[in-house]
Amino acid sequence: MNKKKNGSIKVFHFFAMMLAFFLLVGISHVWVNSKRTQMGYSLSQIKKEIGQIREYNKKLQLEIASLKSPERLENKAGKEFGLRYPLPQQIIFLP
């Protein structure tokens, strides 16, 4: 009788250990999938932000180009600073 009891305890411990192992594996699997989903959401958010930053960068590049345009600079020099092209008699050529 003692051997039967001892054998059934071993079987019980074996099944308890297997249950704990599978429970641990299941919880790990759920946790990994949760983290993967969370990383996917973060990645898509970062990609969206990159797209927005690229669009903003394009707008800024266009603004820089328009601010550097020679026509705009000529108009600004004349209107705001009173600059004008020199008259032919004001030009001196050096030898």
C-alpha cells in the first residue's frame, strides 16, 4: 500500500510539474505576442511621424528656396533698404 501511495504521489508531482510547465509556456507565449503587438503599434506610430516630418521638411525646403530667390532678394533690397543698381558713371573698372 505504501508503494502505491508513493507511486501515485510521484505521478501527481509529475502531472503538477507538467501543468506548471505548460502554464508557464502559455503565459510566456501570450506575453511575447502582446509585446510584439505593442511594438507593431509603436512602429506604425513612428512611421507616421517620419512621414509627417518628411512632409514638413519638404515644405521648409520650398520656403528656403523661395526666400533665397534672386527676385525676392532684389525686391526686398529695393523696398526695405533703398538699394538700387549703380548708374553707369558710378561704376569704376580697375586695371
